[in-house]
Amino acid sequence: MKLMDLNTFRLTYLFVVNLVILVVSLKFVVAASNSKRESPIFAFSLGIFLLSFLPLQVLAEIGSGKINMSKLFLSLPVYIFIYYDLFLCSLEYLFFSKFFKTQNTSIGKNSIKESMDNLPDGICFSKADGTPLLVNRQMQEISYQVFGRMLVNDVVCAEDVRNNKIKIPTKILQREPLVIESKGKVWLIKIILHENFRETLAYNITLEWAMYKEIESKTSQIQRINESLKDYQKNVVEYTRQKEILQAKIKIHDKIGQSLIYFRRYLKKNKKTKEDRHMLIKLWMESLLILDEKIDEKNDFTEEKPDTSKNKLLFEKLISAAKDIGIKVHLHGKTPDNERDWILLVDIVHEALNNAIRHGEAKNIWIYLSEDDLNKFLKIENDGLPAHEPIREKGGLKNIRQHIENYGGRMEIKASPKFQLNLSWPKGENYDL
């Protein structure tokens, strides 16, 4: 069967097939021209296009009945025409595989633009007056979301942002640096001025901004907690001061009351012995020692912050008061260098002095101070009368143990060959915590 013997349906079918072949070859010509027109690939695509145009022209002339160029092919068998179409398809396939292989390994006219369009961030290069030179797809989308129009002038867009001329619901989250929220995404806008052009960048910081706001919220929460802790600490300190002042007052009251009761009994006695006078003098010496120390403590509590020098002075007054009532204190070792250890030392020595006066009739007290990497050590001895019975912890000794255990320390008592008190507690100032 020859071409001129084909009916209208078959001519139409062949025409559509060749039209598709021609359109594909035209696309290849356009793609090759955008890459490099001087390359052999472009000449090859142009040759395929011309070869694809020939059978379409022949079929068009046969179908319309206006025979010009097609008269040379009217007697051509149909299978030759089909083979020719298959040959064109083979050429197009060969071009397709060759072109896209070289396209992935070479840089063409649109390679830079295409790579920029695939970036997740917005990029715009413009002249000094704002006229765009190169804008990627993401920057155009951002411009449309923020201003409702495509980017036509970079300077005008920057001015609109300064004047809040932006499309709702876009929000300006921050001015310096500029941070904009639009359609659930947060963009950091950065403008870099070069000598003859402007570079505008838009970074997607949605995740970073969410983390920043979360950190900001937690920081604010921590600050509120810190303020509450500071108030709580002030209240605890004030409560502790008031409690210790109250305990000092109670102790002074009890000791002086005890002395007055004994003094009253002494005055009522008809027969007054030397031992009674000795006991009365000892009670009043203890009362004076307590009164001298507690008054100084009370005055120190009225200060805003306890000072190490004040506690040191209090300790020296305690030693001086002991000397005044006939007890010599021998101090060995390095004295504390922080306020908490001074308070503890003063309290323990005071109780030890009271016990030495009341129970042992001591004339000398030895105080040994030492420390290691973790703990402080205190040993107190006196030359009082030896105990004939097991020592029961009550009154002063009980107070010392309770005090030292509150600080996380330990206490040990030895009664022979002479009275010895061994104490230890952890280093540091935050015992209360």
C-alpha cells in the first residue's frame, strides 16, 4: 500500500504521530539552545527537528490535496514511511540520553538560576536602586506572601517593611535583625550592601525561632523561680535569726532565774557554808558569761549580713569572759575562715565552757582545730574533776550534739583519763541546705 492509497483515518493517525515527534524535537531544540548553541548537541537537535518536519509536511499536503513537495513521496510504500518515523524516534531517544547526560555534568545558561531556584532560602541580587538582577523562586514566593506581589524592586520592599506596609496576616517579629513570620514559617531577612549591588537573603529559621522562644520562656520561668527562692532564703534567714534570738533570751532568762532562786535560798539559810558560797559564785559567773555572749549575738543579728570579723570578735570576747572568771583557754590550730564555721565554733566552745564550769570545776580548757580535704575537726579538753559515773548527755552536751548533727557532723565523748570532746563536720557554708 502506498501513501496516496491511505484513507482519511489512517492519514490522520499518521499525521498525529508525526506531529508528536515534531513537538518533541522542538522541545529538544529549545533545551539545547538554552545550554550552548555552539555545541554539537544543538546542531544535532536542529537536524532532528528538520527531519521531523518533512513527513508532517508530506502528510499535510496529501490530506489537503495541494500537492507540491509531497509528489516525490506519493508512490512511497507506507512501511517505508513508518520505518522513517521509527528512525526519528530512535534519534530523539539517542538525543535525550546524550543531552541529559551532558546536562548533569556541564554548566549551561540556566544552570545557576536553576540551582538557586532549588534552594530552600530566598536570594535576591539587585542593583543599587533596587532593580532585580537575579531572584530565585523562594524569594518571589516570600515577596508574594509578604507584599501580595512579585518582587520588582528590592529597595521599595525594604521601605514597605519599615513602614509596616505588609500583607495580613504577615507579622514582623523583630526589627534588628529583621524577622518575619508568614504562613507558619519564620524568615530572617539579611541585606548585604556591596559596591555596585545589593544582596538580600531570607533564611528559614522556623525551627530555630521556636527553640529561641522556648528558651526565652524557660529563662523567664527560671528568673521567677530564682526570685521566689531569694525571697524564701530571706525569710529563712530572718526566721533563723529570730529563733536564735529567742533561744538566747530563754537561756539568759533561765540561767539568771536559776541564780536568783539559789541566791534567795542562800539568803534564807541560817547556816551558810563555804560550799554554798562557792556554788553561788559559780552560778553567777556562768550567768555573766552567757549574758555577755548573748548580748553580743543579739546585736550581731540586727545587722543585714553576719560578718566573719564580728563572729571572730564574739569568740575573742567569749575567751576574755572565761579568763575573767578564772578559766584559761588554750587555742591550737587555724581558726575558721568563713562565717558559718565561726558560728559553730562559738556555740560549741560556749557550751563546753558552761559544762566545764558547772560540772568539772575546770581551770584550763584546750581547743584543737584541724581539717582535711572534706571535714573540719575540733577537739576540746579540760582539767576538771574526773567523772565517777558514765556521762549522760543532757543540757549543754545534748545541745552540742544536736547542733553538730544539724550541720551533718559527728560528736564523740571521752571521760578518761580526762574529759575530751571530739567533733567533726563537713566543709562548706551551705549546711542549711
